Amino acid sequence: MKQLPVFLLTPVAVVAPAAYASVYLSVEQAQQAIFPKASFVLEDLALKPRVWRVLGAGWFIVDQVVGKSELITYAVGLDANGAVRGIEILEYRESHGGEVRNPGWRRQFVGKSAADPVRLDDDIRNISGATLSCRHVTEGVKRLLVLYETALKGR
Amino acid sequence: MKPRSRDARRARPALGTLVEIRVPDFAGAATAFDRAFAAVERVHRLMSRQVPDSDVARLNRAAPGALVAVDHWTWQVLKRAKEIHAATGGLFDCAAAPGKNGSSADLDLIDDRTVRMRRQLVVSLDGIAKGFAVDHAVEALRLAGARAGVVNAGGDLRVFGEEAQTVHVRHPRDPGCFVSIGMVTDGAVATSARYFGNSTLIDPRSRRARRTDWSATVIAGDCTTADALTKPCLLDRRAAPALTAGCGARVVLLH
């Protein structure tokens, strides 16, 4: 029988940032994550996804996909045969400005202002409750595989 | 809690959502991430209805009376699903599909890798597999040497290590707003809500989809339990505190 987890209920407080963003990896960190210790040469394809040739190993591509309320920058590594070697999210940005159905519930917090110290310096990082599927990213990866077939293979 | 720049973080698409993993940075972090994501991928391969030869797909093709061999992980999830089915008076049912009869009571677990289907069923582990994946990702991180961290699969998350972590929940009618529900140490948090129509909640009693403006957040010792319990809590809000307490968990309902 598991113990009840230690759980401290604090006064319900709300943080309403204009938008939420999370940066996981820089381009260089994602390169190292998918192709450790490799050398990269930027390919100038004049296309939106940025493509690097990974010397002796394949291709590294950084692309962006846009969902209804989110923008995701991600990286895909392809091996020399065009097979996916790894996918990493670089940055995730969301904004729900146009989607609030009933902002009236916020009136119960009248009196608390943006300057209120409660939770303001709290890093919003463990969020329970999802609003997105990874469909856009998986569709993006499929498009990058087509890009490989049409523009990179044999290059 | 201030953000710590000493944390290593990764996020990858998996299980139909984004899976985010964070550990205090250490020499074995890259390997720990790979092992944890591999555990998540394994759950996807075994339990996704879309993967043609997954255990779930094969269960759903099985004839009445058939014995189906499954991976031990799948068997464990089915076992927990049946336990929670019993504990919630049937409000959690991984085999309650719209337009069909049958429930998880119609499958029997034999030894630790075999399932007998008493009738044709449409089994979906979508309501519990994410939590199970999170639990196993945490185990993989621990085995790889991480002494603390968080695994978050699209909002189903588990915290491990000595330090308490703040958890926020999206407001169900205003998803850009985050409500702090407190701090968790060594525990799991899972939330179900419609969030503008992204998820479908089937009521096993009527076999119909239920719409709700509420969210249910369950805090439990493990994410498998937390994940599964969110649905019964949304279906019967009045019973939610008793249902969760009966499984050693707690619930927060927001509207």
C-alpha cells in the first residue's frame, strides 16, 4: 500500500502569463544530443527548414510547426540513408489569447494585481493538463522525410 | 522555486503528446534521457491502438475465448485497470466502447503474460498508459543514476527526489492560465479536462461521450493510478473524493 504523497495545499493562486514558453535545447545542444561529437556544415537550400550536413553521419534539420495555439521548434536527425535517428524539441511556445471562453471566472481574484507577490516569481514548469497533441510535429517530420527524398538524397 | 540552471531538460514527441523530462544535470544524463524515452516508446509500441501489431491491437482482434500472449508491461496495465475498475464501481473501464457491450470484467488475466478474452472487446489503454509510461520513465531515470527529476507526458507527471516541486494546473476554461495546486514530493499528478474539445470522455454507464467544463487533477503515489482516476472523478464529481481516497490518492476539481 503506497503512502499518500507529500502534498502541501497552498491557497489557490493563479498565474496568467500572456504566453507560456519553454526552451529545452539550443541548436548546438540538439546537434550534440542527436549526433554527439560530429561536425556540421550548414547547407544553403534557401528553404525554411535549416539543414546541416553531418559529416560522415547524415543530416540535421531544424524546423518549426505551428498549431492552433502553439509554435514548436524542433530538430530531426537523419542517418546517411534518410532514416530518422532522433527528434528533439528545441523550443515550445504557446498562447491562448483567442481561446478564452469565459474570462469572467477571473473576477474572483479581483484585488490581486499583476504586482501581487503570490506565485509571481514561481517558475511555471510542472504543468498538469495538456492542450496539444504532437500531431503537428509528427507531420513535420514526415514533410522533412519528403524533403530528404526530394532535395538531400544523393546530394 | 527559482528555475535551476543546473537542470538538464529534454522534450520529444511521444504517446500523441510532448513528453518532457528534467533531471539535475549529471554525467549520465544523456544516457538517462535515452533510457527513459525508450521506456516511453516501448509503452507506445505495446499499447497504442494505432500500432498494427501492438498488444492492444491484437487483443481487439481476438475471438471470444481466445488466449492472447502479451508483454508483461501490458499485463500489468490491464491488472491495474481492472483494480481501478473495481475500486470505482465501474466508472473506469478500459473496454467500454461507444455502441458496444463488454467491459474490462470480460477479460481475465492468466499467469503474468496471458489474457483470455471472454468476448470480443474494444480495449483502449489511452486512459492509463500515459501514466504507466511516466512511471517506467522515472524508473529508467533512477536506474541510470538520476537522484531527482520530473517526467511529464502531456500533463501526466511524476516527481521524484528529495525536493518538493510546485505543480500548476491549466484552468479548464482558460488554458493559458495556470493554477498552482501546491507542492509535490515523490508523487504523481494527472489531469483530465476537455480544454476546448481535445479529449473525449466516454461514460461507461451510458457508453456516450460526456462533455464537461470541469477539470479533475488527481495526486497519487504513482502516475498509473493518477492517470486512470482522473476520468471517474470527472464522471462523478460528488464521488471523486471518496473514489480517490479509496485508492490512496487525492483530487482537485476546477471549474
